[in-house]
Amino acid sequence: MNLSELQQLDSMYHMPTYARLPVTFVKGKGTRLWDDTGKEYLDLLSGIGVINIGHCHPKVIAAIKDQVESLMHVSNLFYTQPQLELAKKIIDISFGERCFFANSGAEANEGAIKLARRYAKLKGSDAYEIITALRSFHGRTMKTLAATGQPDKHKPFEPLPPGFKHVALNDIGALEKEVSDNTCAIMLEVIQGEGGVYPCDADYLAKVRRLCDERDILLIFDEVQTGMGRTGTMFAYQGAGVEPDVMTLAKGIGSGMPIGVLVANAKAGLSFKPGEHGSTFGGGPVVCAAALATIEVIEEEGLVENSRKLGAYIKAKFDELRAKGAPIKEVRGEGLMLAIELDEEKAKDIVMGLLSRGIVANNIGSTIIRFLPPLCITKDEVDDAFGVVESMII
């Protein structure tokens, strides 16, 4: 089918939930995508931070094929090797001591919310409130939407479930004022993704950590977008130098397979008892095999280091462009999770212009352009892309 035929099917049969761009992608390899006309694109979005190791990596394809041919699904009432090998691997490379597997970032965050409430209950407390940040994004289920600090996303679905407060990011005074005996956790993105790529200050996170320790409440880091090498360390908390009690992962860990992970230290991770949380499909053999292969590629190909080095290189190039008088208000992010904020409301026009010239990027609102390229992108590819980006901005 061609683009117009698919657009007609979409308008007739799919709920109008996506403002789709006028392209049909049919193939991906490494940092490249191809549409149904054969046009080639450099992907600087990675499926919104999902394809960290590049499209259709042969090791992931092989792992999926091997697993599909032996076992595709069995209930979580039984043991499976890929799931428990993946759990061990995640624990080996992180602060965590226990894992739970879900199907998405939103589900992982739902699990974190439940875990925080259960932890409080086990202490004999009825605390149930969780404090998050304004501009945050934690998912589109009703609970994670309520946790999200973006009122415009709340309005179509109010009343939302209670139990969430939202405060300004990097303002420890504002946070301390909202902590009460009803607080069971503080939940933050180390770098806000959908909100516009706004980082937490390291000093702020250290103070939040101390506050949580003093009050014996859980510190939850939503690393759905920042995890798996995206920010120049395997997990963004490592770059900030502050360990949470709970971390959520999704996006980049599965190379496109639907997986979310709830990671916790022992004091939080032993809070659930059998029957208190679960998932039919979470941690299935195929997605866990894909995730194991993904982590292996990240480690073997040095993609965390590449993210750190090329991220710094791209930021420096944008800073130089800004110094030359380009209408760039700010350059934000770490590693290959970057955004530029423009002085003009031209972000969407620029993104559409880039798409027409074979570069995939993403605008957040009218002034922010986000770049989330695969971590395997090369310096030559960055230079080629930057030439086009520069011509569109100036």
C-alpha cells in the first residue's frame, strides 16, 4: 500500500490518537530508515529513544529468532531462563537488587507507584501521596497521567486518581514544603524527556536523596527515556551520582520489543508478596531475549562511551552556532538526549523541513527540537546531519 492508501485506512479504522507525519517507513538498518518510495532517512529520533543500538541489529534479530523457535510464551507461574538471566544482568549493571518485568514504561511506573504505597503500608503508614515535577511525563494510564506534571494533559480526563502533587523542578524549597506525613515517595526523571529535555541539577538530586532518607520515603527515578546509555552513562543516575531506591526502564532496553522494567533496592524490592502484583505478558521469553542481546551490544560496541563523546560534540556545535547568532535560546541535555530551544516558534516547520531532506527529528511544542539518535551514530553522520540542521535554523 502507498502512503495515501494507508492514510485513508488510518482515517477510517484507527482512533485519532496520533498526529502522524506524512511518511510510511518500511525498512530500518542501523541509523537509517527507508520509506515506501525508497527514500533514505537518517534517524535522529530512534523511535523516541527506543532504537539505542540501531535498527534491526543482527544480534537482536538472531536472539528473537532463536527464542521464537523454542518458546514464545508461558505463564509467569513458571520459571523461564531468559527472564531470570535478564534480571541478573540488570542487577549486575545497576544499583538494584530486585526486578519486575512489565510491557511498557507506563506499566513500570504504575508498578513503582504501587511499590511505594506497599512499602509505606509495611511500615504501618497510610501514606499514599507521591510528589513529582512540573513538566514531567510518566505515562498515559490514569495513574501515570495523574503523576505527570502537565496540566494540559490532565484536563480531557479529569477527575484523575488522587495522590499526586507537582512542584517546580530543581527547587528543593518547593519540594520540602509539599512533603508531609502523607508522602510515600518522590518520583523524578533525571532528565525530563517529553517535557522538553530539562535536566535535574546534581546538587538538587543529592538534596532530594537526603530528604527521602530522613523521611524514610522512596526515591523513584523514571529512566524510561534516559536509561540504557542514552545520556552518556548506562543509567542517568550514575552521571548524577545519586542512587534511587527504585528505577523504571523501558524504551531503549528492548530495541523495539515491548518491555518495561521495575528495578529496586532490597528494602523496596521485597515489599511485594505473591499475588500483589503481576503481568500476563511481562517478562516473556522473546522480549527478554531481545533485551539481553541489546545490553550485550551496548557493552560490546562501546555505545555508552559513544553517546557521551558524540553528545558533547553535538552540544559544542550547537553552542558555536548559537554564538554565531542563530536563534537558539538554549542547548540542553546529556549524551545523545539533546534539545535546542529556539527564540522563534518555528520548531515544527524546521522538523518538517528536515524530514523533507531525509532527517528524522522531533519538535516538542513550537520552540523545542529534540534529538535522540541511535547510540551507534558516527561523527561523519553527525557532521552531515548538522550541516542540514544548520541550514534549516539560520
